[in-house]
Amino acid sequence: MRLRSQVKFVDERVKRAYYSLEKGDAAERELFKWLTRAFSDLEGNAFCGIQIQKRLIPKSYLKKYGVDNLWKYDLPKGWRLLYSVRGNEIIVISIILEWLSHKEYERRLGY
């Protein structure tokens, strides 16, 4: 199923971190470009990522963000974008939680 969405950041800290990548070193600017592309993909289809099993959602996400679903979008070089999908009949929002390296992702989800 394809469902358009609006991309929002979970908080200002994540939003600032994203925009600071644009002014960083070459690796950070590259990550900024990947994330920008991912956000565009999410706007076109909120379900373009891979859904994470509910039992694997980190307790910190449940407590801090109150998410009841978690999705993973694979970025180049092993980076992962984690987001949650919320919506009603009028609008669907893809909420960006964080992005992390593959190693950090495995630790966060307990693999």
C-alpha cells in the first residue's frame, strides 16, 4: 500500500541535528543528502521502509515518544533512519526519530 505523508521531526533537537549536517564536513553533507532523499521518499509513501516488529521497539522510544509502530529506512553505507507513522483519515505524518550507523542500530534494537 502506498500512502503519502508529511515528514516531521520528533523534536527540535533532531531537526537542528539534521540541518547542521548540511554545514558539516564531507561525510556529514553526504548523510544530509541521503536523509533528504529518504524524507522525499517518505513523503511519497510513508510505508516505503521496513516495519520493525512491535516486540523489538526500544522501550526508550515507547516511553519518550509514545510510538506504537517503528519503521526502518535503509540509507547507504549501513546507516538507518528510524521513524514512526501516525495519522487519521485526513493526514498521515512520518515522524523522524533518529538516524544512526548500522552498529548503533543493532545495539538500539538489541540484535
